[in-house]
Amino acid sequence: MFCLPDGEGAFTGCDSKRLQKFLQLSDVGAYLVHRPLDAGLYSLKTLILILFLVSSTVMADEEDLPPVDLLELEDLSAQGDGGKLNGRPLLLAFVADYCHYCEIVEEEYLRPMLRNRDYDSKVVIRTLDLGSGTNIIGFDGKALSIQALADRYDVMVTPTVVFLNQAGTKLAPTLVGVTNAEFYGGFLDDAIDAAWVRLKRLTSDLAHQAH
């Protein structure tokens, strides 16, 4: 497995929230620095103090976020994570430790989704480290290698996000890489909505077959 490269025409990503905050900080600094000091508006000490306070606010905003556990998938059977879906789609993110874009997906999108209680009823989020080389429990309750599961869903790069029901059926288009970090949250929401549409259709079909 490999992480998609950066560069023109490649999959790209950035820490958009942190970048935006530092751009704001830079704007404040640029504005203050270019004000005429001889007019008595600001002393050098005042400038330093203001910049320090703004910088402290940026760091405090990040430190105040409540901690959340981004759980790794261990068991897809009804006795494990599969049994915890309760009719919700499973968002399964294939990641790797060496993948910078995976960190973007996890820290900028998946963890904020876990902090947002609105997603509790929409989706169950799990990750899988493709480089771990370990086994999990499959949908049938038997041991399954992570690589075998990745092959089943044509996962070739990281990050790749798939949406499944408790039987392992794909519910939405796969999200491969980070094509645009600014819009990735919208891509996730659209995929979750599509997963629900497919899930309801499958549930309805099963109900009709039962009758």
C-alpha cells in the first residue's frame, strides 16, 4: 500500500483549519506592523503583547477540544462491531501510520464527527491500519486478514473510506485519497446520505422478500 503523493495533479491535502487560523494571525500582525509607530498608536511592547494574545487564543481553541477515541475495527461479526451498527452504516477508513493524508482525514474530519453528537445516529466510524499486518474477525465470525478485507473492497491506496452494512454490502461510492481538503467534509456527508438511501432500499427489499 502507498500514500498518494503531493504535487500538481496529485491528491493533495492540508491542515485547513490550522492554516486558516495562522493566516488570520498573520493578517493581524501585518496590519499592526504596518501602522505608523511614531503616531503613538502602538508601542513595540504592545504589538508583541497583542500578537502573543492572538497566538494563545489559537492554541487554546485547539486544546479545549474534548478528547475522543477513534476506534480501530476488530470484529465485523454480529458479536462485535457489526452488532453495534443498529441499522446504521459503517464508515470504515483504511489508513496507514506513514500516510500524511490519513492524518488529515482522522484529525480534521473523523474526530470532529465523533465530537458532533448529530452523527451518533447517522454512522458508526472505525479505522483499519493497513500496515499492522494483523487479523480481524470477519462478517462470518472467522479470522480475516486486513489485506484480504482491503482486497475485497479494492482498496489500493490510503486513505480509502468505504461504507458498509452489517452484511458487508457497499452502500456508497468509495472515497479514495483526499482530492480536495476543503470539500472533503461535504464528500463524507454526501456519502453518508447515499449510504442511508441504499440501506433503506436494501431493508425494504428484504422486507418484501420476507412476505
